[in-house]
Amino acid sequence: MILMKDIVREGHPTLRQRAEEVKFPLSAEDKKLAEELMEYVVNSQDEEMIEKYDLRPGVGIAAPQVNVAKRIFAIHFDEDSGENLSIIAINPKIVSHSVEKAYLASGEGCLSVDRFIPGYVPRYARITVKASDLEGKEYKMRLKGLPAIAFQHELDHLNGVMFFDHINPDNPFAEIENAIAISRDIEE
């Protein structure tokens, strides 16, 4: 089980590496990693588990965040969130995106960042993505709003990019042209 002590923090070199593609069939090690990433995000949204294991809530976590430079991440929104998405994404890609942008009005957070970093993080409002599941079966889906933002945040982790790299350093709350603000506090 992944705990907060297993999550590497900002400044760790793995967070700035481009993660490697994963080969299929998955090794037992890669399959276990993918399942444990999903287990973390599910547990981190359960009050009892948060309390018991001192977990920070999150909706997504990527393999580089546990010091494994592989192209795997998990995203989970429980039904209470109003979103319905629970995916393990292996070798994920964005195949198309909207011109319109979106950003979290409250800013983004990250399990690998222990400080609050104010500012808007511009993302695509709608994306079409492809990824493989644990069996190597490719799937394609369209995401918008919060799930689209979470997917882009996790995909950035696979490319060595941190969310704050996208914040305008001169004016963190500068208006983002052609963008919609999304209200919700999440950490990835």
C-alpha cells in the first residue's frame, strides 16, 4: 500500500524526467504498481483511511510520484464528487483537444508539493485521450471539466512537468483568454 512517505516531493529528480513507455504484457511489478496507484487515490478519498494512514486526499497519482519513471497513472473520482471516472491509464496520450481552455479557480495542488502555490493553471477544457488498461487493451474517451484537468495534470507528471510550470510567473492570476473557471478543490 502506498503511503505519504512513499510519495517523492518537489525537487526529486524523478519528477523532472520523461517517463518510459510501458511494455505489454505488463510485468507483475508494473501491474502491482498500477493497482497500488489506484488503491491510493481511492483510499485517499475515504475519511476512515485518511485518518488511519494519514493520507492526503487526491484524485490522481502518477508513477513518477512514487519514484518510478514509467508512463502509468490512476485517476479516481468517487460518485459523491458528481464526476464518474475511475481509470488506470498506461501509456496515455491526448489525441485531440479544444481551443477553449479551463482552469481551477482555486488553483491546483499536488501530492508531491507540500506548499500552496497560488495561480491559475491553464488547461484544455475538453480532451480526447487514448490509453491502455491493465490487459493492454487500448481505450479512447472524451473528458471535460475536472476529469480533463486531472488527466492533463497526471500526464504532465509523465513528461517531467509540474503544475506550477504553467502558472504565469509575472501575474499568477492573469486572466486566461478563452477560458472557463472551474470551482472545486482537488489535489493530484
